[in-house]
Amino acid sequence: MVDVAPGSITYEDIAYPYPVKFLPLTLYGQDVRMAYMDVPPAGAANGRIVTLLHGMNFGGFYFGGPIQALRNAGYRVIVPDQIGFGRSSKPIIPYNFHDMAANTRKLLASLSVTKSAIVGHSMGGMLGARFSASYPDIVERTVLCNAIGLTDVRWQTPWTTADEAYKATMAQSRDQLYQGFRQTIERYFPDAWKLEYEKYVRIMYAPTLSADWPRLAMVRAIYRQMPYLDPVVYDWAHIKSRTLVIGGERDGENFPALAKHVAQTIPHGELKLIPNVGHVPHLQVPELFETELLKFLNS
């Protein structure tokens, strides 16, 4: 078995690229805190702000490259860890994109942000769609990168309760858990596996060795229901901002066609597919992704 030390379920032992701060919130009667990075421009400020929204198997820690590229271009960059993820609290609550969008709005308001570009990756793409449709006055531009939830899966996938998912997870051996996480990360990088990607497997696995793993396992069982319970396919037509739908074309067999449909459904949508790239372009082809992102934001 791979040698991994037990890890905190709130990721205190995971290096973040910039200092992390916390916003106190009360959700469903529970006092929680939302972690975030607020990174100033590296040089001359252009007066604009970008908010980065992470995916389901990550936190803000994996955005180091895009943050650096954006701040070098004069942007202030805000990167929240959604409640239930990264360094934020892990309450057992009914997770949904409405709450996540509202929490993100509260964070921006607390930082006196009235306009921001919204960039969401994977699950963050679903959240970005909900945020941009719900709060159009705040959103300057929207970028949906390899978003999940591109179809309404309620009629394609059998329902699994949180208790069933939790029991199945807790019944797995350590080796099964590790291999499951590795297979997930491997799917993100088809034919492009690098040793450096192994760290993301270890980040996912380390909390399973913690005494707090049962709590995180239940939280994961609940929030993994969101694409089923809270589809965003009906949000796209209500996004008023100019929007870039971007992603690696090898993110699943149907991704190019589905991404094209999303871009066509958004009133001011446009599409950019990256050849021979999988689910996480900002890690697999960082320079190309950052170039396309800045080209869109600056255009």
C-alpha cells in the first residue's frame, strides 16, 4: 500500500499557493467558515476582478497557475473553497448550487466586490452557471471550463441515497479507496499521465486515514448528489454575460457536442475546444489554457 500520512479533512496540511482567510457564515443553524484566497495584482492593477470556482474533487489549491497568470495581467483574483470542500467547514447539510452561489455572493460582498468575472471548472462550471444566471448584475464575464452537468441525468441514472453511498464508501478497503481516487484522476488526463498528478490522488486519499473520515465521507455522499438533484441545464439560457465555454475535447466521448450545445444555448456564448486534452486543461496545458483565458477576458 502507498505510504501516505493521515490528512486533515479541512486540508490544513495541503499547501495553498497564497494565504488563506476565512468568512464566518451560518448555514442551516450551524456556524461554519468559508476559506478563500484574495490575491492582489502582481504589478499595475487593471481594476478588474476574477473569481475562480473549483471542481468537486479539488479546492482552490489547484489554481496556482491561473492565479499567477491573472495577477501578472493586472487582475485581483478571489478563490473560495466552497463549504464542504478544501479548507472550508464540512457540515452535514443539504448541499446545493443555490446555497453555494449565495455564499459566494456573500463573500464577494464582504470584500466590497460589485463586479467580477466568474471562472468555474468542472463542478465549478455548474456553480458558475448558477451564479451568473442568478446574479447577472455582478457578473462581468463567465468562463465555464470542462463543466460537468451538461445533461439532466435524472432520467439516465438510478437514484442512490446518501446513506447508500456512504455505506458503500465506508465498506471499501484502503487499497480500494486509493485505487478509486487514482482511477478518477487518471480519467482526467487521458494518455497524458505524469508523476506530478499523483499528488492529487494522495490529497484525496489522505483524509480517509483521519479519525474524521466518516464525516467527510457523508459530506461527499451528499454533495455528489448535486448534479442529480440540482441540474443547471435550465440556467444557461438565463446567463446574460458574454460567456466562454472551454474545455479539453477528450473529456469524455460526448463532451465536444455537449459543450457546443451549451455555448449555443447561452445567449452570448462562444466555444473553444482544446485538442488532445482532458478534464483539467489548466494543469495539463497550463500555458495554452492561460492564453485562451486571458484572450477572452481582455477581448
